[in-house]
Amino acid sequence: MKIQTYYNHIRFYTPHHFVYYPVLTLFLASSVYFAFTTKDYLIWTFITVVFVFLFCLAFMLRQHYALILQNRIVRLEMRYRYFTLTGKRLEEFEHKLTDDQIFALRFAPDDEFLPLLEDALKNNLTGDAIKKAIVHWRADYNRV
């Protein structure tokens, strides 16, 4: 694997992003074309609606379950890291951090974690600002 940085940390799932969606898009475009160019516009309109439904359903389901579970795991990881580094519980002020901030902090190594956490709380840094402030990126190769 390549060394992960801010600029390459987004991942794609090839079968989903580069096979399923392009094929579904081609079918959707074809059904729209046939709905406007054939006498059987009613059946092609119905087929178009089915493809739109499949497109939306596939996107929602693929993301929903994996991300909710991963968000919970990342929160637990951050609580554990904070407790390991300080001996204190993160839950005492975790509500002051947004999900975006918490998820960005996971890329910070231990020596940068606490100062970035304090800076995020003090200056309300965005997740993107936190990621850009990280000097030594701690890769997360397992996030979907």
C-alpha cells in the first residue's frame, strides 16, 4: 500500500464505484432514451423509475451500515487513546467536539493528538483544518 496522506486518504471500492454504478448509469440512460423515443414509453418510464430506485437504494445501503458502525468504533478508539495518554475520560467533554473533528483527530499520532485536541476545542477547528495541521500522518487503511 502507498503511504497514506491527507491528499490520498479517500478510498474507492472498485466493484461498486467503477463497475456497478457505471453499468447502472448506462442502463438508466438507455431506459430514459427509450422512454422518449419508442411507442412503449409507459413501460420504459417504469423501468427508468426502477433503475433510479436501485441507484438510490444501493448508495444508501452501502454507506449507511458501514459508516454508522465505523463511527462508533472510531469514537471508542479516540476515547481509548485519550485515556491511555492522559488517564482521564474523553466523555467528559466529548460533546463539545463534532463528529468531523473526532474523525479527523484519528489521523494524528500520539505526540500531536493532545495539542490538536486542545486546539480544536479552543479554536473550533474544522475536521479539514485538523487534518491539514497534522505533521506526521497516522494512516487509517481500514476505513470504508
